[in-house]
Amino acid sequence: MQSANIQETKPGSVRTLDPGLAVATGEVSSKGASATFAELLKRVKAEGLLDLDTRYDYRRLALNLALIGAGLTAFFLIGASWWQMPVAVWLGMCGVQSAYMWHEVGHKAMFRDKRVGTFVAYFHANFFSGVSYAWWVNHHNRHHSHPNHISLDPDIGRRTAIFDIKQYAARTRVQRFIVRHQRVLFFVLLVLEGYKMEKTTVKELAKPGAKHRLMEIGLVVLRAAIYLGAVFYFLTPLQAIAFILVQHAALGVYFGLMFAPNHKGMEVRDGEKESLDWLERQVLTSRNIRPNWWIDFLYGGLNYQIEHHLFPAMPKRNLGRARELTRDYCAERNIPYLEVGFWESYRQVATFLHDVSEPTRTGKGLDTAA
């Protein structure tokens, strides 16, 4: 089977296109797509599951802005008080909900009007969250093209945790300590996830040549000025520092917990070339979280991780039906399809992290791996 043909994303450009999206939108001929995926795609298209619904998009956006507005209103009403800490947690969680907005815009899963989508993305990413949208799009598209591929998936490359023992040799002394205890420390260090994204944004925007670089810098700087100005003006210095730390910690933990179960502990590959076709690449490396209305809201639809990876341009509201079609289709083809409950997903992630780092604690097989 052949994988879908896809053009590489060049650094500094904002290209909202990955293999699954290319096939789904007709930008890549079906000739280059996996035959099994083409059949599943045909069933999905027959039910109109890739069609956008602008009214639904605006309702989601309105809800997200209402959540942010509630947090800001509480901040200004409470004033200088340690009761601001719950507000910090709330706004940190709003940051993740906002990330879902720019995530879907990046996949062309929201808004037919490109100008509206671009505004929504830059507002939520750069202005509200302080994260470079251009960097994120390029980074995320590479992840979608090769999920859980040690050499090709940047989501694996930027982690301290290891997903294969041969990664251990490249870790520093401090990182090796973390790896030895990564079953626990992986989750503890999620408090730094927001900080790490902001740090990466500064590094990426410092490089010349990025598209819309000056606009992105302007939005990030404006956001920092308003955010820091408001926090230190309305709160005492100690409360302001605590507010910033709590908000970033809440965002990091929520963000990390929502993304950790998606691929951690699933099939890992390595090498210069991709070994799986498009359908198997997405299904075998992804894990679904059993849905209900609360899980759907909490994960922003990413609990349907298998379907999201197969059909990245699919609106959130249609992922549930796509799940039924995909699960039945995988059963017909004898392709393993993993869906577990909320707590079980994290147990599997922790177990995988513990098992893969076992040689670092026992020393057995470590020399061979290095």
C-alpha cells in the first residue's frame, strides 16, 4: 500500500495542509492514497461528515469567548485577593479551550471564510495565549504526517521523556534522572508546558523570514504588556506572581493531560522512511477516549483521536459518527482499534513510560541500546 503524497511544509510558512486533509479536500489525487483509506473516506463523504457548518462554528466560538469573559469579569470584580487563584486556574483552562479553536482553524475544520479563520487563529494563539500560530501549524502538521515516528514526529523529538530506549544516550545528566522516573515526572513536569510553548515562540519569532513575523511579534508583545500590566496593577506583587504561576501551571497540566493519551504507549516507529500506509499509520498510533458529553467538551473533540488523525479537516461535531464508521471499518479489515476509558488511558501511558525506561533503572540492555 502507498501513503498519500504530500508536500513538505517549509519553515516560516503557514500551510494548513497535511496528508489526510489533502486527500479529504481533493488536493491530492486518490491515486496516491491508501486503497483502504479511500474506501473509508468514501463512506465518510457519503454522509457529508467533512462539510462545515458555520453556525456551529460561531456557537463554539461564542461559548469559548463567554468562558474567557467570565474569567476576566471575575478577575476585575475580585481585585487584590488570594481568591484570584481559582480565577487563575479558570483562565488557564480557558487557554486550552482557546487552543482547540486555533487547532481546528489550522486544520481547516472551522469557517469557510479564510479571513475569519485567520483572525480567530491569531487572536486565540498569539494574542490570548502568547503562542506563535505559524510555528504551531508547521510543527503540528509534521506530527500529523508521521505520528509516533521517533525521527519524523516533532512531538516526540521535543520531549525529555523517551519512547524508545535508544533515545536515552542523547539525554543530559538531569534529563536522564527524569527519564529514570518518567512514569511520574512526565505528569509532574506538565506544569511547565505553557512556559515551554512561550519559550519556543520567542525563539521561533527571533528568527528572520517567518511569514507574518512582525504581526505575530506585535500580538505577542501586546498580549504580554496587557497581561502583566493588569496582573501587577490590580494585585499585590506577591499575588501577581502567584497568579501567573498558577495560571501557567493549570494550563500546562490541562494541556498535557488532554494530549498525553492520544499517542503515548501506541506503536512507535523509526527510520528515514515511513513504514505504514496512511490508514494504519493513524489508527495504530492513536488511542481514543470513550466519549460522553463531558469528555467531548473537556478534550475539545480530541478524544476521537483516531478519527481526527484520519480526517483532520472534519468538524468536531461529526467525529462521533465518524467513530462509528471507522470502528466498523477497522473490524472488517482486522485492524486493531483502541478505545479506553478516561482513567485507563493514563494508566496505559504511565505503564508504557515505566516499561520503556526500565533499562535505565536496571542497567540491563542499556549498553546495547546506546
